[in-house]
Amino acid sequence: AIYEICGFGHWLSEKLNEYGCKEIVVVQPDRTATQKTDYRDANRLGEILWNNKDRIKQGLSLNGIRRITLPSAEMEEIRKLAKHRRFLSRERGKIIVKIKDILRKYNMEQDCPTKEFKTKKCRKWLKELNLPKADRLIVDSLMCFWEIYDKQILPIEEELNRSGEQNIENFHLTTIPGITFMGATILTSYIGEIQRFKSPDSLVNYFGLAPNCHNSGETNNRNGSITKKGSSLVRDTLNYAIVHVNRKDPQMRAWHKKIKKRRGAKVARVAVMRKLTVIIWNMMKWKSDYQFRFTPPLPTHQKSSE
């Protein structure tokens, strides 16, 4: 059986298994058809299944389509919680931005007693701040929403950390600077079994960090921006770790500066994310920790001669 990825995909897979389906192929279209109907979609899926029947029997990848591996129920729960946590965090960030806009209007933002806005001292200062009546009511309302989002985010983070305690791979990934235990849990929930990725490039492509290819005729090696086909949540986790990796790993920092000088900051960040993905593949493949590669010191006799 073959079907496109959809909201009730897990239910459909369970029903197909009950009916004795030998193998289920879940695909994701790469592009949207200009003339799309259910009848044409069904015919297209039937053609894909027929043309790839021999490759499916041999366990090979399908030609011309992106095949999806459905996560387990446990991994699916972690993904749902992680996505909802990101939604709550973004909404909380919007609340903080609105409060800063009101303070900026009266040039009072620099009067905050702490550098960060998420501290108890800052919140106490905001509650006691003397503002005009309308703005005072708005700030009080925004701070109530702020507290609600904090209360909603905390149990989700605790559940995410608790869900990953049984996976030894999460403890290896936390040795990467900037990857918290919750971030490691998110990464492993999307990766699953590392054996299904034959090479690091497969994981890079799965995360959507591989460049688009526009080669035709005599035009070769024309690569565009990254595909972004994978999970944006995974890319956000890697993007957050870049600052810490560049700060604590001298070799990675030097490599990042070299690309940044030649291609710009945006390309350099993506390059580090791609390299970090390759490192993650090797760490999970060989069950090892993150290794810092420091420049070895010169021998004593060379130092004295210099």
C-alpha cells in the first residue's frame, strides 16, 4: 500500500496492518501539482508503486519521490511536546517584545536592573514601574500572560527531559556545547535509528541542510540555498548550539571565521550546522562523546630554539 503523509497517517497505517498489508510506503510530494484532484493523486501514487515494486522488494530507495519513515508512538509524543513548547516560547517572546516597546516609548528600557528580562528582579521592577494609566494596564495584562506561558512551558520541559532518560545516545549528544538534554532528546526523536542513514550526507539531507542543485547541460556545480526539507525544530536546535560550539571549540571557531570572511555570516552558520550534523552522525554511529581538537603544544626543544 502507498499513501501520502497526512494527519491521520498513524491510524491509517494501523488499519492497513490489521488488513494484512505486507509493506506500507509513505511518501511526501516534492512539489504541488497545478491540476490537483484525488483521482489524479491516486493514479500518480499507483504509478510510483508499480514503477518501484522491484526496488521496494530489495529494500532500496524509491526513484523520484521522498519516502517517509513513521516514528514510533514514543518518538511522536516527544515531537508533539517539542513543537508545542516552541509555540509557547515564541508566544512568550512576543509578549516580552510588546513590553519592551512600551518601555522604549518612554526611554526606560535601559533602567532595567538586570540585563535579562526573564529574571525575578526585572519582573518586580516592571510591576512597580510608574507608567501612564493605559500603559500600566497593558503591561499588567501582558505580564499575566507571561506568567501563564511560564507555567505551561515548565511541565513540558520536565516531560521532555524525563522522556529521554532511557536513551543513552542523549547523554552522548549533551557533550556537544550548546546541546542541552532536552535538545538532545529532540534530535534523537527525529533521527531515530542511526542505521537508517547510510552516510553523514544522508542525515544532512534529512535535516534539510543540503544545498539545492541547479545543474543542466554544460552548467555544473551550481548550488543554491539549503533545501529546508527537514524539521525546522532540528535546525533551530543546531542553530542555537553554534554560538556555544564556536566559543568552546577553537578549531570550529577558526573554521567558522574562515568561511565567514569569504562567504558571509549566514553561509558560515549553515556550514557549521552541516558540519555539526556530520559529527552527530559519527557520535551516534560509534556511541562516542564530542571530541575537542586542540592544537598540540610545540615540543620543548623547538620552543627554546625559537
